[in-house]
Amino acid sequence: IALSNTGSLVSRAVAEMNLACILAHAKKLPQHLQRRRSWQTLFCEDIGSQTVGIVGSGNIGKETARLCRALGMRVTAASRNPVRFENAVHPFDHVYHLENELATLLQDADYVVIAIPLTGKTRHLFGDTQFQAMRETAALINPARYEIVEESALFKALTHHHIAAAYLDVLINRRLFFWDKIYRTKNLYLTHYSSAHFRHKQEKALQSFLRGIEHQAQTGEFPNRVA
């Protein structure tokens, strides 16, 4: 049985959410909300002089890189096979080896975006060591699976100011109550599984499926085949 997926169907939407989190952090949008009902002028960051490190170099990573580079940002990535980028056109300024050079990417980045799938090797990839390698002013953006980040290490990093903020999209499979620690941790923001959720998504997915059937009928091959 041949299996395929929808390829880059949600890549742009997820990349846009990643960029939105970067802009929100740089321009201090959460602090600008008028909950305190007071006027406050804040110093904001010029993202054109900052670096985003993307852990992953697939469709979402590449699309995020293109958007960030359009705003003048320096973009690095971590890949399991960085050699394949040596003579290829890609949107990254530099590609590190995921297993051997992740710490270098983390030390150099103002924003760290996780764009890798959850596997046995990537589960709890981000723990105490990785958070300590990040800058104290850096923000973590994770639209990928929650289990890639070790929860206790994330809470510790935010509470002890090892990193400045974290933006999470997908949570672990557990019921959350309003008193849960995840809601009470300072500078932890949730986007509630919204990065890949956009209007007309189902319609576009169906169109992609139909194009795949037509492509298979004409060529005998399935597009975006995964197995």
C-alpha cells in the first residue's frame, strides 16, 4: 500500500505563525496589551539585525526561512544531513549538523524555531543542556510536537530566566485545567494548535488529493510519497 501526504499544504500557514511569534516578541506585543490600563513606551527590537535558528530544514523550515530573510533576518538551520545543502539553492545562511552542532546554532540565535518531526531521537531533544546553551534574551517557538521539549526543563528555563519566552502551539495529550502550571508560567504563550489551522484548509487538502490521484494516473507515481 502506497502512502503519501499533503506535502507543503500547511507549511506557509505554520511559517506565518512562526513569523508572527517572532514579531510579537520583538515588538513586545504581549506587554503592549492594556491590561494594566496604563501608558507605557517600550524599547522594541529591530529584527533585521537578529538571527533566527531553525531546528529542521524541511518544508516548514524552508518557508519560515524565506519569510524571515525577506525581513532582513539572518537565518541558520540544523539538519540531519547538512551535506545535501552544499551545492544546492536554499534559503539558509548556514546549515549546522543537528546532532553535532545544535549547541552552536542555539548560542547564535535570537529566536529558535523547532521544525522537526517527533521521533525516538528527537523526543526531549530540548532539555536543560539546550536551554542553557540559548541566550537569556532568546525566545523558543515550537509549532511542532510538544514532546520534543522536556516540559520540566522548559518550566525551569523560563522560571530561572535562562530564556526570555516560549511560544507553543501543540500541547501534550492530557487534559489541562485552569490551574495547570502551563497557564501560570511567566512568558509562556500558547497559540492553541492554530498555526496549521486556516480557512479553506479542507478544501485545499481535497484539491491536493485529487491532483495526486491525477498525477498517479498519468505517471504511475504518487506525489509526496512517504511509504
